[in-house]
Amino acid sequence: RMLSTALGKTGRDIALSRVLGPNPEASAQYVEKLIASEVGQTALETVGAKAARSAANLYGGAKRFRRNFDLVTGRLDQPDNSTIAAIDETNRNVLQSAILGGAIFSAFSDRAFTWATASLLGIPQGRVLARFLKELNPASIADQELALRAGFGAEDMLGTAIAQARYTGELLNPSVTRTIADSVIRASGLSRLTTAGRQSFQLEFLGLLTRLRDSGVEQLPNAMRQAFGQYGINKADWDMLRSLQPWRDERSGAQFLRPHDLIGDPAEIEPGPLFDHRFEVTQKFMNMINAEKEFAIPSVSSRARADALMGSHPGSAGGVITRNMATLKSFSLTLMYMHLNRALNSRLPGMTRAKFTAQLVIGSTIMGALG
């Protein structure tokens, strides 16, 4: 747990520096001013009710950005009163360890989200299900090892944290009660189920990209072209990736186009414009795979959690109230922020959104009833 926490903080700091520069706080303040300026200009150009709504957005937009920023940087989890925060989290740990033993049954509904997302991207649903079942096979760890070698190993290490965060949010108290909650998640099988679902989707997404490597952008299926457009992947980016020699797994013989192979051997990396460009292209493809994985096996949305906590800190009166009210609601909030938002507000063609919504509603209803 200490190692995963350290890696998480290091990764977060590196990501913040790459996106917001050497002084993330100064950049965040600048973004807040941009939001205020843009929405304020809209308010000046409108009248009546529209101006009132724009003024409200002027306050809400910048404030929501700040809440998200503070959550990502960890500030939102800094307690106002350490003793009260520890007591409150200990209480929630005990309650959650008593309740989440049966969460594996409600996790059956994940298959509906996986199928709907796979269909949207053109990933064969049967292949995803077959690989998922292979990864669950306790008699063989070959598929689990393949996922690690293909580059999807970090989440296996964080499997318990991810599985638990889907329902409870992050747990920060390193007490024995947290260990109990972790143990229940592992013993119930929820951790393995979550990790297997996420890795099987990632591998099959990577497998689809590999099978399409002989096709130019114009020849790609509509579903994949739409996905590329959503994540800013252009013809040059795709040509760069598909020009790679696919990585071949020596044990299974499986071949994959791994985006991180664009960067090359870490021991031979030379800083410069070429490396920066290759890193950017790698990031685009990995962002697409990881973002769609979150749709396929929802975990917890930072935006949903930031809005639910409303800027409160652990140990404060507001922090105790909001964290207890949000307990066991992270998953449902995440579904609203991700799937409902995609169904209603995405830039996908109307019929594509309608098909996705129908699959989501029908699939989740059937699987939810089964669970």
C-alpha cells in the first residue's frame, strides 16, 4: 500500500507538471481567471434571464474547476481536524466492510457497461467476454501475465483500491479498519473481478487496433474514426503507430501494437522535439484506451467526487456530513457523470447515441436484475 501510494503521488505530480507547467497552482489560478472572463463576457452580451444564468455560471464554473483541482492535488483530503477525520473514517470503514461483502453480485452489471462501450468502439463483445472469463480462471494466470507484459500492470497492483473506490471513494486512514475493508474486498472476489474486467477490455481494444494496422484512417470503421476524433487522434498519429513492428509475446505468440513502444528503449531516450512528439502521440492513444476502459468498467469519477464533497475537508462538520452522505454512492454518481452524460450530451451522431443508450439501459436492467 505504501508503494502504491508513493507511485500514485509521484505520477500525479508528474502529470500536473506536464499539463500545467512547473507551477501548477499559478496555472490553475490563470485558468480560473479565463473561465471568469469568458463567462463574464457572455453575461455582458446578454440580457434578462440569460444574463442571470451566465452570472451564476461565472461563479459556479470557476468554483467547480477549483474543487476538481484541489481533489486531484490532494488538498481536498487534507483534514481540518485529524482526530475527528480519523474517527469518522474508522466508522465508515467498519460499516463498509460489513456491507461490501456482497458487492460482487451487484458488479455483474459491469458486463452491460462493457458491452455497450465495446459496441460503440467496434470491439467484438464476444472476444472481450472470452478474455474476461480466461482472466478469472483460477487454474491459469497466463492471461493475467499477458496483460502485465502488454503494459497494463499498474492497475493490478492497485486492484483493491480501485475496486473499493467504486463504492466508497478513496480511503486515507491507514488503520486496522482499513485493512479489514481491504481484506473483505479481496476475499469477496470483487478486486479480481474488477481487475479482470478492466484488463480484458484494454487488451481487446489494443488487439483491435493491431488488427486494423493495415488500414489507413479513411478505411477504418466508422466507430473507430469517431473514437479517434473524440481524442484528437489524426491521420499522422495513426500512421506513426501503425508503422511500428507489433510487439510479440514470446509465451503466447500474441501480437499487439503497444503505444508506449513509440517512445523506444528508456535507456536510449534522447530529449528533444522528436521525443516530445512521440510522447504526445503515445499519450493520445493511451488516453483513449484508459478513458474508454473507465466507461467499460466504471470506477470513480473525480468530477463526481469533487461535486459530491462540495469543497469540504475531512474532520470539518461539512466534511463529515458530505462524506457520510456520499458513502456507497460513488458508483451511481459516476454512472451519471459518465454514461448518462455520454448518452445525452456527447458529440456522437444521433443514431449512434440512441443505440448506445438502448444497449446501456436494456443491458444494465437485465444484468442488474440478475445481480
